Amino acid sequence: MVWHSMIDNRTDKGPAVRMDHSLPSQLPPLDTLRAFEAAARLGSFSAAAEGLNLTHGAISRQVAKLERWLGLKLFQREARGVKLTPDGDRLYVSTREAFALIGAYSDRWTEPRGSAVVRLSALPSVSSRWLMPRLAELEGSDLRILFSVDHRQVDLQEEGIDLALRCGRGEVPGRVSLQLFEEWCYPVASPELAKTIGSGDAKRLLKFPLIHDSSATGWRAWFAEQGLDYRPATHDRRFEDYGLVLDAAACGLGIALARPPLAQRDLDAGRVVAVDRRIARNSVSYWLDRPPGKLRPAAAQLAARLAAEAGVAPAALATFIDSD
């Protein structure tokens, strides 16, 4: 056999090595293939962007990334769109067949697409405790929100995100930002634990476990407002997500900070109650971000609805929407 003759004729005595080109590391990034396939099928980066609910720039960057990875030119730019090169045509045939094969055996949920779909990135706690109760009003009958729920601060343009809701201390370079609302915090606990804590000076709270989310800044701000220098104790608890913080407090595991409006439903339902009515402004606030450039009409409409829910002044909203 040919393979055996190749082994027998080798001059070195080491083991034969076969390259396994089926390894995932040998594949181009799948997002680049999806952008390429859509642009090739539709003959236009703009049409591909609309079909995949991305920006024209995101499609262009993904195709350029694929061309660099392959070392091939896949498209010729023309006045009314793009045309496949011979290399691009061969790749398109293979990609189309591969996607069809995957689709035949996939039962995956298909993302909604179209100009009325807005991709919104948000923290899990903001998504569940502020956005979800307002989702029907935010979408109305003419929009569809596609959530990207993540703790990371992603590259909005690279990920094809229209808008992002984040918690932070100020504007972020490379983004257009609008402050939505601040947090005025106060301590809460389960009704049972609240009876044990009772009333009195702020120092009494330090006898009990305090519950944090990603940092202790909120508690430091609250105790500083009461003239105390707070340092986390060994009996304190920490959860990355604010929803878990409130759940832990409702289960009697310690004292949390109510951060309206995120905590409002838990307060209204009586899951947690105030143990001290003194408030302090958190050093972080909530921001609506977008990539530089012109907003798509649907994204601008959603930005306006989010701003209205947060009570943002019309002039600030106009600056956010119109800024390049």
C-alpha cells in the first residue's frame, strides 16, 4: 500500500506522524464562515448584515478576518455589491454544504432576524430584575429584543451588539454612553432576620454576615455615609450576581443592600425588608452604551424606550442617539 511504502522509505527512524486536519484548531472561526456564507449567498455585505442582524462593518470585519486566516481573497468589491472570486466560489460551495448538513441534524433554536431585531447586551441581574418586568412594553408590537447576557465588557462592534446595559463608574472609551440611573442603597434582610437585628446604630449590622455581589464598594459607601470604615469580615458572603445576593438575603443568610430599582420586586413582595432606612449613593450607576456611528432605527427606538423607563431627559437622549 502507498502508506506503508511511505513509512518503509523514510530515512529517519522516528515514529510516523499524521496531521489530523479534523482538529477544531484547523477550522476557521465559525462566525467568520457564517458572515461569509450570508454575503456570498446574498451578494451584498449590507444584505448579509440585515439578514444576520449585524452591522455592515461587522460583516466586513468578519470576512476580512476569514481572508487573513485562509490567505485568500474571497470577494471582489463591485459598485452594487460583491462578487465571489474563484477561491471564494469554491469555499462557498463547501460552506453551504457543511451548513446544510449541520442544519439537517441540528434541533437548535433559530435566532430571530430582521431589521426590527435589536441585539442588547446586559448583566444577568439587570436582565432579570429590570428588563424582564418591562420587556413587553419595551418591545411593543414593532421590536424584538435579542439578549446577550454576559458579565464581560464585550467589543460591541465585534460582537454585533446594538446596545449594552452596564453597571459602572463612567463612560467607556470607544463607546457612546448615556447614564440611565443611579442607585441609592440601604440594608435589607429577610423578615425573620430583620426582627433579630432590630433598630439602633449602624455598627450593629457588623455582627451579622453582610452579603456582597462582585465587590464591597456598595457596603463601603453605605458605612462611610454613617461615619464608619467598613472592611469585609470572614463571616460575610459574596455572590457574583446581584440576583443571588437578594436570594441569599431572602433565605436569611445575612444582610444585603437594596439597590433600587433592581430590588424593587423583592421589596414589594416582602421577600426582604429594610433593617435600616438610612441611604447612601452607590459609586457605580447604570449606563446605556452603543458603538460609535449611526444607530439603526430599531436600536434608536429601543434606546428611547429604555431612556423613558429610566426617566432620562430628552436632551441627553438626543445627544446619545445623534453622536457619532
